[in-house]
Amino acid sequence: MDEMSILMHVCTLVVKTLTFPLQLAELLGVCRLYKRVFPALMDRLSFAYNQKMSEKKREMFRDLMRFSSRDEPLRLLEVGCGSGANFQHYPSGCKITCTDPNAHFKDYLQKSMDKNDHLVYENFVVAPGEDLRVVEDNSMDVVVCTLVLCSVKNTPKVIQEVKRVLRPGGAFFFLEHVEADPSTWLYFFQHVFHPLMYYFVDGCETTRATWKHIEAAGFSDLQLRHFQAPVFSLIRPHIVGYGVK
Ligand SMILES: C[S@@+](CC[C@H](N)C(=O)[O-])C[C@H]1O[C@@H](n2cnc3c(N)ncnc32)[C@H](O)[C@@H]1O
């Protein structure tokens, strides 16, 4: 281990120790209360994030209609929808099912639904991405995840569920922040501040190499790009793209 790695591990340990009361609170189940407050925080954060990322999202979702089947309305499942920040980018008439494990997003989600009346809302399901059993096999043209795979408990399981519900030829669209290049200071700080981000942003991990799971998932066509997003530095490294089942 080189000197830099040792320093990184020591600093991470210090931050971890400082967050010990939060670890204890999580063990005692107190953090569940935070789930009530988090949607309000996320609503504000996602407003700022989406303003900076609106061009990138427009570009990302431009090709959605390519995946509709037989001129039918596009059937789209959003996993970890939060407050519905992506709705404005979906094509008119698109049939939306959304899921999120945090039921307290519902009021914020409803506001986004009211604002985006060009879409048809089929269902809001309170469920984690690891268990989408309420959604039938091969029933979706498109599945979307944005800023979700940083917080899920089991990324391969979520991707497996995504592939199960997609029809053959359907596509998984993703936009996620990821771990930085290990040779950079940003990587160092992502690891050091990881415990703080984890507790204050509801389980968000800045140190995930999410692209490796997507690449290993066996999509027939995978378009995946790394880029630097114009946002808060700890979450600047992003991946964007889609994988076809
Ligand atoms: C940073 S927010 C992003 C919300 C929204 N996708 C967006 O782009 O604004 C992360 C979301 O992931 C959800 N989430 C956390 N764990 C999850 C899981 N295991 N499966 C699905 N969603 C999850 C959270 O409840 C939250 O809504």
C-alpha cells in the first residue's frame, strides 16, 4: 500500500469515527425517521441538479421512442423515481409506472405528475429495485434509473430485475454518478467523505464503480459513456447511456 492509500484510509477512519453517532442511530432504527425528511431535501437538490443537467437529460432521452413497439405508446418503468424529476423529458402519451422504496416521495411525485399531464400514469409502486415482482416479465419497452444505483443495496440484483421486466429489444436507460479515477484527489475525497454522504444523502455511495455491473449484465447492445457533470465535485464523475435487452 502506498503512502497516499494509507493517508486515505486514516482520514476515512477519522470521518467514520466522527459519524459513529449516526451509525448507532441507524442500528437503532432512528434513521428511518430521516426517510420522512429526505424527500423534501431531495426535491430541492434535484431541482438544482436538473437545471444543470437539463441539456444532458434532453440528449439522453431523445431516442426513447425508438424503443416503442408497433406504434403503441411507450411503456416506461422508472425505478427509484423520487420526486419525478425526469417526467418532463418523456414523450407525450408515454405510459409510466414508477417505483420507489420511500413512500414519503408520494406528495412530491404527485406534484410532478400534475405538472406533466402529457404522460399517462399507470401505477406508483412502493418497492426497492431489487424486488420488482409487481411488474410482469417482458412488459416494459424502457426502464429508467437516474441517480439510483449509488444507493441500492444490490446493484446486480436491480439490473437482473430490470432485464426481467424489459421486453426483448427494450432498453435500460441510466444516468449515474460513479467513482473517480483512482489516481485523482477526487477519488481520495470521495472515499474520505463517503461516510458523511452515506448518512446525509440516504445511503448514497460516492465510491461505486457502477459501470462494471452494467457492463457485466450481458446487454446485447451497450452504449455507455463516462463524463464529468457540472455539479457538486464529489459526484462529478458520471456515466450515461443505455443497454438493449
Ligand atoms: C438521489 S435520489 C434520485 C431520485 C430520482 N431518480 C432523480 O433522478 O431525481 C435516489 C432515489 O433512489 C431511491 N432508492 C434508494 N434505494 C433504492 C432501491 N433499493 N431501489 C430503488 N430505489 C431506491 C431513493 O428512495 C431515492 O428516491
